Amino acid sequence: MSLLEKSLIVLLIFTTILAYYFFSKSRRSEDANELSPLDSGLISWFALLFVFVIFCLFVYFSENKYTVPENIGQIGDFIGGLTNPVLSFLALLVLLRTTSIQTREARKTTAFLEKQQIILEKEKFESTFFQLLAQLESYCETHFRPLVDDVSVAQKLSRELRSKSAELNKLEVDEQISKVKLHIKELTATTECAMLFHKAIRVIRLVDRSDFTIGFKKSYANIIRDTIYPSECLILASICYRSETQRELLKEWGIVDVNRETFACAEIEHFYLGKP
């Protein structure tokens, strides 16, 4: 076996061991969910050790006698030809490791920015939501909750809305709906009722049109429902019943939460609460 063949065998064994070592090191790092750069000192020692081994092999297995001044070029060509592939292989390992680290860090940064964006969007939503809700509650406190003879304005209006329920419930469905809409229009054709409607729908639409999860939206819809008093909720449900879009919006988010037999007619009750 010639010197070159022996050296190539050593090169193959060394490269295999080196590749297996760094592969196992990489797998251990991945299992730990962390990927650290390869130790540059360790890489340098591997490279120096390999060059030294190749030089010793050349000296030990050389078939021709030589002197350094005359054969220095031969030594350099032999060592360089065998060590350059290994050194290039080490450089490739370092490059791949660095690229993997950069990719992971980029993914972490992207995930962090996405979470940060969601947090900012939620903070913006909550700020707008509670501002609109405060305006709605303030308006109700001013125009619908003052007491007159121990009865609030909203309670008085809600009683008037259901005052004809017994009469309306005897009618056929189509006629019942037609007449109850006229009845609601007559009683709620005021600036106060119009403002209540617009302020309430505005905050409900904010929840409905947001890009958050259904569970998140429902939690805020529950806050709206708990903020509005039952009598105010009945007025709002009656006004919205005249518009298919608005009544579907109230029904979808469960804003209407009042007792049965308190609506203007049975058909409105069945729409919001379902038939008993």
C-alpha cells in the first residue's frame, strides 16, 4: 500500500469521526431547543491535529529519503492536498451551523413580533371598546336611568312597549310583526332612543368586526350585555328588530338577556330567545 493510499484512508477515517461528532453535537443542541455556535478553538485544534497527523504519516511512511531543503515542495503539496478538503469541510460545518442559528433567531424574532403585534392590537381594541362602552353607559345614566316616581325612564318605556303584547299575540305572524314594528316606531321615534341605538350598535359592531377569536369576542359581548340594564336591553332589542341586520347582530352575540313575556310581542321573544 502506497503512502498516498494510507494517507487517504486516514483522511477518510478522520473525516467520518469528525462528521459524526458534530452531527451528534448538533442533535443534542436541537433536543435542548438551543443551538450554540461551534467552538472555534475546538475547530482550530482539530485542524492542527489533522495537519500534524498527516505530516507524521508522510515522514513515517515515506518510501523515498529526502531532505527538507530539496523536498519541502513535495511535503507541502502532499499535506496541502490532503488537509485542504478537511479544512474546507470544517469551514462548511461552521457556515451551516451559523446559518442554522441565524434562521432560528429570525424565526424567534418573527414569532415575538407577531405576539407583540397581537398585544398591541388587543390594547388598541380594549382602549376603544371601553371608551365607547363608557359613553354608552354615561348616556344611559343621563337619559334612561333617572327615576320618576321610583320608576326609571327606561322601565316606563319598556312597559309601554309591551303594553299591547296580549293584543298583538292574538294576531297571525305576519300581521303581528307588521303592527308591532309600527308600535315600536311610534314609541321610540325620539332622539334619546336613536342615540341609545347608535351608541350600542357602535360598540357591538366593534366587537363583531374585530379579528380576534370567537371566545375573545364573546367575553367582550358579555361585558356589553352586563352593562346595559334589562329595560334598556328591551328597548334596544325592540328598535333593532325593525332591521334584519341589527337584530341578527344582537342575537349572534347574545346581547338580549331578559325574561320571557317582557317583549312587545311573542314573535320578538321567539326570535331572540327561541320558543319555550
